[in-house]
Amino acid sequence: MINNKKVVVVLPTYNAALTLQQTYSEIPFNIVDDVILTDDYSVDNTLEVGRSLGIKHIIIYNKNRGYDGNQKIML
């Protein structure tokens, strides 16, 4: 928390299995409280990698929404 505010990182992904672990490892968890992964209908094993990293909040789209659509999540 920073100034009593929760810090959440949103990782929009599409076929990111090869880069997700490196990206996740660079998150400064000393200030980040949580991570949300949004998967834009990947056809690789992005979801499995995200789960293996312990990401608890994963949003899976049932069709490819494109970069802008993946950025506009509704929680």
C-alpha cells in the first residue's frame, strides 16, 4: 500500500507464455499489492504460466478482443 491505497497491476496478455514469467518477476511487490491477468483468448499456455506464478485474479475472454478491448476490462 502507498498512502493507504492498494496498488494493483493489470497484465493484459495475448500469447504471452514466453514472456510472462520475466514480466511478472519484474513487478515491485514491495509496493504492489495484487496482480490481475487479463487473457485475450491466447492459444498458447499463457493461462497455465499465470496460474503457476500464483496469479489469483485471472480474467479469460472467450474471443479475441484486440489490444483496446483487453485494456477495457469490467470488474
